[in-house]
Amino acid sequence: MSTSAPRTPVALSPVVRNKALAAGAADWIEDLPELVAGLERDWQITVGRPYDDATEAFVARATLAGGSPADGTLAGGSLAGGTLAAAPSPAARPRCSS
């Protein structure tokens, strides 16, 4: 990985950190800040504050290039085979009114 510093601090919940270590994914933990910075660059998103209660992956708020809010999930190594998913955040979803 490159040695450039990421723009966004990356923090894992203790549960995810412990699961990653138990799964032998210490490299994924170490590389996570650079992975997030690469996603920000490649996808033109801004990754925000991570969720403290994540249990299976790095999960954080994000802002899409057009300014729309989203939630992003990044799991790697043997935790999830290196997957990424991004979805509109609940605040951005349409609401039904009665």
C-alpha cells in the first residue's frame, strides 16, 4: 500500500477488531485507513464518522460526490472476502406519510 496519510481517521468497533484479529485479518486492520482513502479517491466519496456499534465490518457514514448522504460497509480479509457495499443512509431515504 502507499505511504500517503488518509484524510479520514478510521476506527473499528472493539467487536469488529476482535473478530478480525481472531480471523487472522490483522493486515486488513493495518491497511484499513489506506483502503478507505483509496475508496474516497476512486469513488469520489467522503467517508465520515464510523458507527460505534458495528459488529461485522467497518461501517461509516459517507457523502457521495453529489452531496447525498450514504452509509458504507467495508469488510475484508477472511471476514467477508473483501467486499464493499454502499447504500443511501436512512436519513436520505424517502419517507412515507399517512
